[in-house]
Amino acid sequence: MRARTRTRTQAAPRRSAVVTHEPIVVVPSTTPKRFFGRGIPGEEVAKLNGKLIVVEGADGSGRSTQISRLVEWLEGTGHATLQVGLKRSTLVSEELEQAQHGNILSRTTLSLFYATDFADQMENAILPALRAGFMVLADRYIYTLMARDLVRGMDEPWLKNLYGIALVPDAVIYLDVSPEQLVQRVFAKNQALDYWESGMDLGLSRDMFDSFLKYQALMRDAFRRLQKTYGFAIVDGERPAGEVSDELKEKIEAVLAGR
């Protein structure tokens, strides 16, 4: 007699009821890059796979706080980041800082100093990082430089030609804060006002406090003028930092998704 083979039906393993909340990793979509003008000679924009995110705004607008939060969020979801900003080049940043302390720079010299600082970072920091697929976060970009120069009476076509070396960012966010709110924040943080950020070289007022308010109002108008040309996002920076941060994340998620 043949032995009967008995088969047993194994019970399916139970699934754990525990739900884990892991960070959602968004793989950046590849989008075409271009320069505002002639760009950096020999640079192949098709090889720039990273994203360039710019946060603009006056001192006291919350830029540093928001960029720090963005870096923590992006790195927490697996993205390599690089931070750049004004007066951070290895070529002329120290010399520019020293020259400004004397408060004697002409408007053209000041403009060219900043343009040199920017060009060095563009060629030696921003573009290499983008080629490597990094998320580059810029604490101010050419928009601040152009706004400062426009307020000082510089020729706009000349400025557009000067900054033709700049790469068009994937996203630009301007944190809009009134001059009256800015002065409160700056005093709370530094207990003093900066000569250049107060526009004292323009002769708007002998009183630095009054000059600060007038200069920052002019800068705010200049940014609105530039926004009409370049179409960047304007975000209300007077709200609580958490609300601003949430809005910035939404905008950058859209950039990552290619929207």
C-alpha cells in the first residue's frame, strides 16, 4: 500500500500593525539649465544635474533660519547640499570685507568687487556642485546685487550684461519684510545697524536709523521691480518661521518634482 502524503496549509505570516513614518525621498527630475547671458565659457549646462535654490531678502528677513531648516530637511531626505552666499569666495571675500570697513568704496568699485566674488563662486563652487548632483542653496544671489546697484543709480543694461555669467536658478524665493519690522529684528540681534545695509553712502539721512528705513524701502521697491522681470516668488516673511518654512518646502518639492 502506498503511504498517503498529507499536506498542511501554512498560515500566512501576520503583518505588523506598526506604521513607520519614514521621510519621503523625492528624486529630483532633470530640468534644462541655462545662463542669463553668455555664461561661463566651456560649461556644458546639460551636465548640471543638481538644483540651484536661491533665498533672497534683507538682513533680518529670516534667510539664515530658513536656509538652515531647508538644509536639515533636504539632507534628512537623502540630498547632498552646498551653501553659498555673498562674500564667501576664496578669491576676494577677505579683501572685500576689509575694503568695506573703510566706507570709502565708490558705487562702481563696490559693484565690481561683489561681481568678482560672485563669479569666483559660480565657477569654482556652484557649477561643480551642480555637476555632482548637489542641491545648492544660495543665501542671496545676483538679485540682491542688482537691487543694491539699481538703488545706487547703476545702469540696468550694464548690470544685466555683468551678471550674464550667472546660471538661472531652479527656484528663487524672496522673503518680504517691511523696513519697520527689519529694523526691530536687526536691533534685537545685533544691537546696531550696518553702514552699508543702512545706505549711509547714499546720503539719504544723517541719522542711521532714518537712513536704514529709507534705504530698505528703496531696496524693497527694487526687488519688486526685478520680480516683474525675473518672475521669482515673493513670500511673506513676517509670519512665524514655521509657516514660512512650510511654504518654502512646498515650493521646493514642486521644483524637485519638475513642476
